[in-house]
Amino acid sequence: MRRLDQLLANLGYCSRREARGWVEAGAVTVRGEVADDFSAKVVPADVCVDGEPLDHPDGLLLLLHKPVGRVCSHDGREGPGVYDLLPPRWRQRNPGVTSIGRLDKDTSGLLLLTDQTPLVHRLTSPKHKVPKVYVATLNAEVTPERATELAALFASGTFQLADEKEPCAPATLRMRGPREAELTLTEGRYHQVRRMFASQGFEVVTLHRERFGELTLGDLAPGQWRELPLDCFGSV
């Protein structure tokens, strides 16, 4: 049960003050009856605004194909954000929609967005070991011998990045071509893929996240998103 005016405000419809005006104007119904008390405790599924059920009252989970040039930030000073791609009402929700992990401005690919804070904590926690698959284009060719060396190093569990206190979790490297590398990680450190290759003398020219757990982009075009069931990763 949630207070009616707070519910509408938290779902991004309006402010609490405006919600009270909507109730007074008869725009809100509860179980088919016109609401007359903005402070009443209600079940979200029972509420309609202008005859329409509430928009995702139980929460949002979205799979977005992040384009290059977008940042995972709500701060407009950092550049165009991934959140600008969403409907305005979703951007006003409280708790706010946020990304589950981040992709930097120059990285494209699969990004999950949600307003479910427990899900963010769960899927970004290293202990859950959710695999993420990245495809990197490198600035130089990797010989088969060097590829074998890199694969062993990254999978060792002892490989350590500069300025990091703990070694990286074992990662799986597979070369798709002389300059195209597929790297599977179970953690998400700052610029991890770029830093791993840089430590071995390679620059990542392009980077794309192809998979998150069992999820893939499918035919989703850059900038597009699709909704996911909140329980697709099991119960939060």
C-alpha cells in the first residue's frame, strides 16, 4: 500500500502538489471509483490516471543498445546521456532510473537500466560473477603465440592492474581475428578492458559489450531499448 499523491510523484507523473490537484479534478480513480483523498493508501494496480493504468508501477528494467558518444551520467555537463533516450516520465521516477554498471562514452553495446536499487547492487557485486562479454578492436595484430600468453595471463587470477590492490578475477580471452579480441569478465572495474590490454602494450580502438549474463542485443539498433521482466535474473 502506498500513499496516492506520493505514488504518482514517485512514478514521474507530477509533483506531490500537482497530484493533489489531479485528485481534486477527478482525474484519478481507484478500483474504478473517482479518488477523493490524495493521502489515501492504495494498491498501485488499482489506480488509473485519465482512465489508464499506472505506468510500470512495480518498476522498470530495460535493455539498451548504448551508442558511442553517450555517457552513463545524469549530469548534462558530461555530455549527452543514455537517460535522454528514455521517455520523459521515466526520467522523473523516484528512485531514479540508473545503469547497472557503466559503459564509457566511447564504448557501445548492451547496457541495463533500472529503478530497482537492490537489483543494481546484486548485479554489480563481484560475488555474483555475472559474465559480461566485450569485443575489442586493437591497434595492432596479436600473433597466435602472443594470444596464448595473454589468455593465460588474463585467466590466471593473479594479473594485477596498476594502482589496484587486488588482482583481477580470472577473465577469458578469445581472439576472433588478428586484431579482434573477445574478453569475458565477471567484474567491472574502471575502464577494465582498456587497461588490461594497455598494460600489455595494446590500445583498444573500439569496444562493444555484446552480452550481459545470458542477455544479448539481438537486432536492437543503437539508441533503442526493450523492456525486460523484473524477474529475469531471479528474485531480488
